[in-house]
Amino acid sequence: MQHRIIQAFDIISTYGPAWYSRFTNLYMAMSEEVSVDFWPGVPWSFSLEADEKVTEGKWFYAADLVNNPKRKTV
């Protein structure tokens, strides 16, 4: 899991600033209940409760392999 989080951080740290002119934020949510975010000026992660379930968000649900087996864009 640590390796996946580091990879996510590297991707978000690279693409977040590069795509900022087109996208307000960029994030990667993982089934391990981890979210890596790039959203300058918005401390979104600090607004979450300690027991918040990333996998229960509607954006995660729509992209989950179980609910989207063809992996269509959401």
C-alpha cells in the first residue's frame, strides 16, 4: 500500500500543477481509504472526519470496478 500511495503522490504532484489551468483540482482516491489531492488554497482533506470513508463517495462509487466493469469515463 505504501508504494501505491507514493506513486499516487508522484502522479498528483506532477499533473496537478501542469493541469491547473484546466482543472481546479486533481485527486486520486484508492480502495485503501486513501485520497491524494492537489487543490491549491483549499485544505479539503482537513474538512474530513477521521472515520470518513473515501470509498463511500459518489465519485468513487461511479468509478469502482464493481459498479463500472467496462471502466467507462465518469
